[in-house]
Amino acid sequence: MPRQRKSLTLAQIVAIADKVYPDGLVAEHYKLLRGDPAERDLEAIADLGDTLAEFIVKELKDAYNSREHPADQLFAAKHAMERASDELDKIIEALGDAEAKAS
């Protein structure tokens, strides 16, 4: 019988993203965003000033399922980031088109 690997924690998945994101701000946002939303320090979150890092944490959290196999968890996290990237690419293209028309 194959040995079932223990699932990853959300903190472990966030750490993977944080390794390649500038200034460790993904991990900092994760620390501030975990737990009860009513107890979050909104001023501290705003003070970090990197809404992209905040967005990444929220997307990873939405994609996370603690009961899945690590490979499935990583696939879901990667898919969430790919979906976000595709949406941002469309916005960049639309802004470029608008810029070209404005010239």
C-alpha cells in the first residue's frame, strides 16, 4: 500500500510563494491575514502597502484544502496563480490598447 503523504499547511504553500516574492511581503501579509477577520489589524495590513502580496495570500487561501494530497494542493495553488496571471494579462492588454488609441 502506498504511503499517504501528509498534506501541506497553508503556511508552507505561502512560504513557497514568499521565497520568490520581493521583501518577504507575502509571508508578512499571511501573518496579518490569518485567524479571525474581526481581530485583524487593518492598519498594520495597510502599512505593509503591498496589495499584490495581500492578493496572493488571499488567492492561495481560497485555493487551499487541508485534506488534499500535497500534489493536489500545489496544483490548486498554481492554478489559482495562473488564473490571476491570465486575468492580469487581459487587463495589461486592454490598457495597452487604450494607450495606443490615446496616442
